[in-house]
Amino acid sequence: MKLTKAIVISVVLNMGLLASFALIGTSGRLSSSVRARQAPTISTTGMRKVAANIAGHEGEILRQAERVAPLRTKALKEVGRMTSKLLASGESIQSIAREVNCAQGQRTGNAALMASCNVEWYGPNRPKWLGPFTSNIPTYLTGEFPGDYGWDHIGLAADPTTFARYRETELIHARWAMAGALGCLVPELLSKYAGVNYQNPEWFKAGSDIFQKGVQYFGKPEVLDGQFPSIINAHNAVSLVFTQAVLMGAVEAYRVNGGPLGEKGADPMYPGGEFFDPLGFADEPEKAAELKVKEIKNGRLAMVAMLGYYVQAIVTGKGPVTNWAEHIADPGTNNGLTAALATKFGM
């Protein structure tokens, strides 16, 4: 009886999927694409209600279905068995339905169904930089790497060696930009809204302190009861740059060589392990692939944000938090256009 109930539930679910296919096939509008993406979403509560309603009537339902449409019922029963096996192996209804939509779309050429294939960020069906209008994708951009949207119209990465170097350069800059974008905001936010006393909370002024009062990484000693020695307060720019170069050089050498002993097989861009991924976020390959896409997308956004910080500092002479607060207070007066026109950069 349990097997029969599972088959009936699978039949009902797959009939719902077939109904969604029919609805999608009758329209080419954007709403069809949305339905194609959302149709597989069936809640556990809904499945339980279906099971409760058909409990005790499984045999009758199957016999009636076989009389009305014997071939379709046979096919649905087979699909039900396959679905039950996939569910038992750990697959979800959503992922199964998405793959069905994708396969059906590839077979029929239905663009709305093929949109389900774009859930993945790799391979030929990944999202492209210009969406459905993208054309003439370079042959070397196959979707193998994270963040590949098929855009390189002037062929900067046509050479494989250059491509690999650009990938590493972009990723390292992206990570620095994410750290820098946050680091530029935090001192100014704490100074403006938490009353924390900084010498210069604006990010573009902080470095100049080394030529005046010195850079105090842990704040003023008297505020922290002298628990940090005064030697931490840097007053020599050359010594500071040398120290940072040595420390960062050691970390980069560790990353590139795959560890202190140069262990083979380590990916210098994603070394992982107990030092670079101590919480094991990327232990599972599928999760790691997803995180790589999220990292490069957020990193690209952070690089654009840092460019915005530079322009703001040059044009307004203020930090990003102050510029944001002034814009929120009076958007019509304080915005990028009026700020540019009010400076020497205006036309």
C-alpha cells in the first residue's frame, strides 16, 4: 500500500507538471517564463493534503485512469517510480521538476521551458551578459569558469595563458575590493553613528596620519588602558610599507604554492583547507561552485563601488557615508550631477 500511495502521489505531481507544460506552451509572454520557473514549487503541506485525500482510494484512482488513458497512465506510473527513486536518493521535487522543464525545453525549443536550464551558472545554457539578445559568444568562453557571461568582444582573453592570468588577477582584485569597500565604510559609520573617536574616519585621509600623528591601529593607548605598547603606532611610512609587503608576500606565497611545502593539487585561486576555509563552506563540490559565482559577482560589484569611492573623494572631498547621508537628506541638491557641476570637473 505504501508503494501504491507513493506512485499515486507521483502521478498526481507529474500530472500537475504536464498541466504546467500545457499552459506554458500556449503563451510566449514573459509570464510564461515565470510560470515555468515557479511551476515545480510544491510545498510539503500541499503534498500531505493530496496524500490524505487519496488515502484508501489508490486502486480505484489508478483503475479509472487506466480506463480513460491507458498509455498515459502507464507512462506516468513509470515516471512515478523513477521520481520515487530520485526522492529516495535525496533529490528534491524542485530540482527534479527543473530538470524535466529544461529537458522538455531543449527537446521542443520552448524558450520559456529552457529558462529553467539557466538556474545553473555554468555551461552553454548559463545566463549571458545581454540575456536573450546575446550573440557571437567567443568560442573560448564555454561556461567552464565562474562568472563567465560570454563577454569578451575584443578578445583580451583569447590566449589561454592570458585568460588564466586575467582570471586570477580579477579574483584577487575582487577580494581586495570587497575587503576595501567594507573597510572604507566601517570607520566612518562608527564615527558618525556610534561616537567612536577616529583621527580621520574618512578612508582617503587615514593614510596621511602617518606623516603627522602616526597611524594608531588599535586606537589611542590611554583609551585602551595602555594594554598595547606604543610601538604599534606607526610613524614611518617606509617601515609600514615594508612590513605590509613582507606579511602579504608571505600569505601570497603560501596561497600560490599550495601551502608551506608546496603540496601538489592545490588550486592557488581557491586553496581551501583549514587555513583558507576553516568552517568548511566549500567542502561540497556543488556548494563550492555556487560560492565561486557569488564571490566573483560580489567582487565585481565591490570593484565598481571602490571606483565610486574614488570619484566621490575627488569631487566632494567627503567620505561615502557623509555623501550618502547628505543625499538622503536632500536628493535634489546633493547628487552626482550637481556635485560634478559645482566643481572644477563640471563643464
